[in-house]
Amino acid sequence: MKYKFQLPNFPNSIFEIEKSIWTGKSKLHKDNVLVERSKEKGKPFLIPTDSGQVVKAYPRSASDFTPTLEIDGVKHHVASKLEWFQYVLGGLPMLLVIVGGALGALIGMLGVYISYDIFRQNSSTLSYLKVVGVIVASYFVYFVVAILITMLIQ
């Protein structure tokens, strides 16, 4: 997932962070140029300043799946916080855990991740319809996969 944002330390620059849903690895771009990463502990991004210095930005994850950057001990959120009802609606696929165990948890987590990302990119009425579609698709995919697994076992 990609997020565009600005940092207070760099008011004239636009950043974009891309985090892989599968590997968890992040890439940071400053004004469409890939930012180098250090190999030291925490693997911070080395963001060059206009004066030629380098600022270390440590990638962190928030509890709601959004990446944050920690610069000089201050966490900078790269995506907006959701409203409580968006968390509830987007979190409905996780109810698959009750019925589906590990398979339900896997499909449910993917549905939650996609739903929260839809809300962050656009909070229009259309985004709510998309999230409802993700919820329905999550349950449909679970039941199809569960039926296929049951058929394979028998």
C-alpha cells in the first residue's frame, strides 16, 4: 500500500511510503527519488536535507496497520486516523475467526487490511460501499475455500 505525506522537517518535499502487505518491507521516496536505507539496527531511512546533512527516519508500524516514521523520537503518522465507526465496519471480516479458525483469521485479516486502506484513501460514500463489498467478498472467499478444503479431505 502506498501513502503520500509531508514531514514537518521537510516542508517543501512530498514523501511516499510503500509497504508490502506480504513481506512487510517498506520503501520511501522523497520527491520521487528512492531514499537509501541504513544497515544499522532498526534500518532507518537516510533522508538527505537541503543543507547536505542526513536525517534518520525509523520505520514503525501503528496498531491500525499504518506505517509511521520516527524522527528524533517523534512519531509521524503517514496516514490519517480513522473514525471509530470506520474501525468497526472495516473490522467485521475478523469475525471469521469465530467460525473459521486459522483460515478465517487469514482471510479476515486480509479483509480488514484492505478495508482500512480503502477508508484512508477516500472517505466518500463510495468508499463505504467498497468496504461492504470487501466484507461480503471476505465471507464468500472463506466459504468457497472451506468447501473446497472439505471436498478435498473427503
